[in-house]
Amino acid sequence: MPLPLSGIRVLDLTNVLAGPYCSMVLGDMGADVIKLENADMGDTSRNFEPQVNGESYCFAVLNRNKKSIALNLKDPAALEVALKLAAKADIVMENFRPGVVKRMGLGYEAIKALNPGVIYASMSGFGQTGPYGKKGGFDIIAQGMSGIMMMTGEPGGRPAKVGIAMNDIASGVTALSGILGALIGKLRFGDGQYLETSLLEAGLAWTPWEFGAYFGSGEIPTATGTRHRRSAPYQAYRSSDGYVTVGAGSAKLWGAFCEQVIAQPEWPLNPDYKTQALRTKNADALERDIEAILTRNTTAHWVEKLDAAGVPGGPVFGYEQIMHDPHIQSRKMVHDIEHPIIGAMKTLGLPIKSSGELNTIRLPAPWLGQHTDEVLQQLGYASDQVEAMFSQGAVFDQYREKHRR
């Protein structure tokens, strides 16, 4: 059974994280993704450490299931190649600052003239329009401007960045949903379309609770550490050897937590803790009372008690711990793959499991320009034309000699 996007052609002009994450998932679902890179340096993330045999491990994790063609788009011959690829593509993606692709000759209108049914997706810092439309944007800028940094970290502390590049990934996921929706629309109704999102808007779209509280009551969300804004106990609590998370906000779970986990059956009758709203209001006192008990034993002890009582809870792991956890291993979230330059390496597994053929890891990330020859031949270029473009620097393949061995 073929993968759902088998036969769908993607021309990927994106760079670093947001766009490449989106195109990786399209590739996982079977799309034929051609990653068009600058012939000089390629994707910026190719320079990221750690480097193994001259290849970025981080780049390799993010760019599986893609082919790379390296072009010098200042050369008319290379631009012609890009336009030929765009003319055959079902999907074109870019994440340059607004206006850049148009100046390059690869903007939506130029591509649409060649390929009326194209789905063209743009990702930027702040969107293609509005007062900030021309402003450059990175994840840290969007986290700061979206209010997310002011609601992250410990109460009273400095603004804190989410530990991952949240707005970048949010933008990639948002673009992915838009592309898949547009693709379904095209399959049903026959029309392509242009769509765009931004780091700022994609991050804001992930704040429905905060949005509701602000417009419902004027509440301004501030940093709450690991606490939930509407539920308690719902946070990480200190144990004798680390931290344990507890999610026991409902009356049923609160009762089970008090009676079966911490052996305090009288707590549900405490007037300060009778309702979820009261427990949330009195979260400081609740934290002190709970930690006075949880610090008497280990995280593992309390997780066992929580599981036995049916109360959601778990250890607070370091990244090195979760990567070696037997559950993550059994769910195949660490996947072994052979890279042509790095050699044997590990990449993130597929987070979606399915009953049918939905996604697979088929190809390792490419070296810069690895598929330049192949793609040019598929476009109908003769061998002498290909050699001429290589000679004049219009196209590039970092390890072209490997194809000749």
C-alpha cells in the first residue's frame, strides 16, 4: 500500500527549522521532497554543531526523506532549473523574509504563471502583511513578542524562553496543517492556493486558555513555574531525590491522591482545598503541604503509588533519561539509520503510529547537493549541459566524486 503523499512533489526552499520540520513530515508521509539549497553553504543549520565527518548531526536529524539540489540562483541557468522544478511541483515552500523570493524570481505569482494549480506556502517571522511584515524574525523574537516568555519560568523571575524552539515548530506544524488542507481542497475541487503563516501567529494560536481568560475576565497570564492556571494539584513537586509531576485537579483524582497516595484522607475536607478553584487559589500552601510529604521518599516510590491509585503522575526526566527510557525505546522514538557521510546514526522516530501505511523513514538526510545530477537528469538536461553547469558554478555537489566510485 503506498504512502498517502506518494507521487506528491514538493519543492522546498526553506531553511533552518520551521520550514524543514514541515517538509520532513511531508517526506515522512511519502512526498518526493526536493530541498533546494544555496550552492555556497546550503541550509544554515548545516553549520550547527556537533559535526561528524563534516556533517551537522542536527541537520541530519531534521532533513531525512529529502533530496538536495544545490544551485547558485544568481546564475540564470540555475534559476531556470529552479523554475522548472517549481513548474512540476504540487507544493512549493519558502521561509525567507517577505519579498525575498519575489526578488529571486521564485515568488507565488511567478510560479503560479507556470503552474496554476500549485500550493505555495510561506512562513515568516510576522506574516506577509501588517506593520511588522517586513521585520525579520527568529524563534526567540516571536516568543518574546507573543507574551509566551512572560508566562514562562518561575513567578517573579526574568522572562524565560520555552526550552525548545516552540514558535519555530508551531509555525512548521501550522504550515503543515494548512498545506494538507489545501492539498485536500485541490484534490476535491481542482484549485491550488497560496497560504502563509508566521512564527508570531502560530505561537499565539497555541494559547487558547490564556486568550479565553484575558478576554473573558481581563486576566493577564504570568509565569507560574510548572503550575496549571486552572487546576491544582497540577505541577511538579519536590521528592527526596528529584521531582514528581502530579495531575489531580478533579474531585475524584484529588480524593484518590489524598487517600491512596499520600495517606491524608482528611485533606479533601480542608476548607482551603475543598474545590479545584480553592486549591488553585491556595496553590502556595498546597505546594508546601504536599512537598512536606513527598520529600520523605523518592520519585520512583511516588510514581508507583500514583500509578497504583490511577492518578496521573510521572518523574521529571532529564533529556538523557527519556532517550534511554524503555517506554520510548519500545515506542521506537529513537531510530537507527545509515547516513552516507556520518555513518550509523540515530534520528527521531515517528510520533504517529497507524494501522496502515501513513509514514516511514526511508532516506537519510542528504549531503549538500547530493541529488543535483539526478534531479537535472530527471528535468531532461543532457550530460554535457549538466557538466557545463557544474563547470560554471551554477550547480554544486559537495561529494560528487562519491557518485563515480
